[in-house]
Amino acid sequence: MNHLGGGGGFFERKLSGGNTRQFDGAFISSSTGRGTWYEAKSGRFWVDTLADPKRLAKFKGVEGEKLAIAQAKGIDYRIISENSIPAEFTSWFDKKGIPWEVIPRS
């Protein structure tokens, strides 16, 4: 995801305090001019996560927390994948208001 022109991964404290959540990167959106934090996925992530209900539940919980952290700071949050994202995920992202996009590796 280097072509997004932003910084690398970083941690932010959870809204409930205590532990932190890791974000894969941040950039300034060329379309909105707003700061955007993101989670990047590649490889077999989507297939492997769908095959494991515990992993799927954890992913959804973590992504919901990360969206809330970003929103509380007035920053956009999105999912970026190098591979197509199965409908089971995109439907959930749409329901939660998490923008997503596929950017194939060049």
C-alpha cells in the first residue's frame, strides 16, 4: 500500500482505555482532503477468516473498535485489500459504515 503516500502502521488507545489497537497506516485522501486510517489485507486473509468462526468474530470486533476510535478523533477509517473481498465481508462493512476498496498490487 506504499502508493497511498502515507505513513506506516501505528497504535491508538482503545476508547475504553487500557489496550491499544494497531492501524496499518494513514494517508490524506486526495478526494476529500481528510486524514484516513486504514486496515490492509492481502493473501488468503479473507478465505482463511471465513473458514474460522472465531477468527471472523474477532476480526469484526476489532474492526468495529478501530472504526469507533477513528470516528472519535474525527478521522476516516477504511479497509483496503489487494484481493477481491467476499460479499460476506463487504455486506458487513456496508452495514457498519466502513468504506472498503480493492487496490490490486501493481
